[in-house]
Amino acid sequence: MSIEELSIQRPAPKPLELTCSALFLDLDGTLAPIAARPQDVHPDPRRTDLLERLAEALEGRLAVVTGRTLADADRILEGRVTAVAAVHGLVRRDAGGALHEHAPHPKLHEATKALRTFAARDSGLLVEEKGLSVALHFRLARNCADAARTCAQEMADQTGLALQEGDMVEELRTPGPTKADSVEAFMAEPPFRGAVPIFLGDDATDEDGFAAAQAMGGYGVLVGQARPTGARCRLADVEAALAWLEAAL
């Protein structure tokens, strides 16, 4: 194994101790397998049951932190998780059910129009509007990946929107709170306050969540293939992540 390969290896996390932990879970690629189209991810009885039991065992110290909209997260999770940070942190529903939402950027419509014009070149390009951001998916049009990245970067430069790069997706989002900010906000409130934060995620968009958890005495767990990451531990895939969580109950 090369020095480079050794540098990105991470051990599996130790068994989860629920009595003092606060869990922050990404959705796609962590709780649910990545789908070709965002709308292809549906509720799953195993996941729903797991989240119900975790929420009870953790006495509410469970939050989902996702790039999806709040409505979409609730659809997939069947409303079993109260504390949700959506659109990468721009929308946050706290453990008490109160909603904290950032105002949309005035040039979001302009960016959406440009991405839709770009997407017209290939039927595999998908534009997802999230209210506070717009995402260009190219998983079904990988031949357009470089052009999609260039288009998104140009629009970010022109509009002042923040560019959020993900797994086969480029997202233009209203500047504002991030996943890290969401973790910090949850940890400042009951029932999370005083617990050890553990953040599970798969994508580059989760790196600031890993960093926030570690800065507050916890750690990050990368889900998926080994890569350079700030996470301290790694689980191989969604199945391994679900099994690790279930083993704690």
C-alpha cells in the first residue's frame, strides 16, 4: 500500500455509545443509497424503524443534515425526525419544531434560468429547484460533467451565489448557514447541549459537518469509498452505516 493510500485510510468507528452521543446524519449516500434521480429515493421501512428507535434511545439527540429540501427529507424519512437541517443548512427545524429559514438570494431566479437553458442540451441533465438553491445533476449525462461544472462556476461568479459541489451535482445556493453552522446551532440547544457530536456523511458537502463535530469534541464518520477526508472513521457503504447504527440499539 502506498503512502498516499495509507494517508486516506480510516478505521471503522468503535461501537456507538448512545447515552452521551448526539447523532447528525446525512441522508443521500449515508441513510439511503444514491439514486440516479433525486425523486427516485423513497421511504424505507427499515430506515424508518431505525430512526424511530434511535430518536427514542437518544432522547431526541438525533438530527438529519441534508442538501435536500425539508419537505423532501420529511417525505423520505416519513416525518420520523423532528430536527432537520435542509438545503445544506439554509433551512433548520430545531428539536422543538421551530423553523429557522434564510432569505433567498435575489439572483437565484437568474441562475435557475441559466441552468435550465444549459440542461436543454441533454435529456440526462436534471435541474432541481430547492427554493433557496438550484442544483444541476449530471449523473445521467456524465459526458456533460466538465461543461456542467464550468456553467455552474460561471453563474456563481456572475450572481454571487455560493457554489456547492457534490457527487455528480453542481449546486448554486444562497450564501448563508452551512452544515457546520447547523451542527453548532443544534449543539447549543436542548436536547443536544452537552452531548458528544457524531456526524455521518458521504460527500464533500459533509466535510464541514465533520469539522464541526470534531471541534466540539466529537468526530466524523465517512460513509463510502476511502478518500482524503477530515472524518476520523469510515464505514464502507450505506448498509454498513445502517448496521453500525442498529448495533447500538
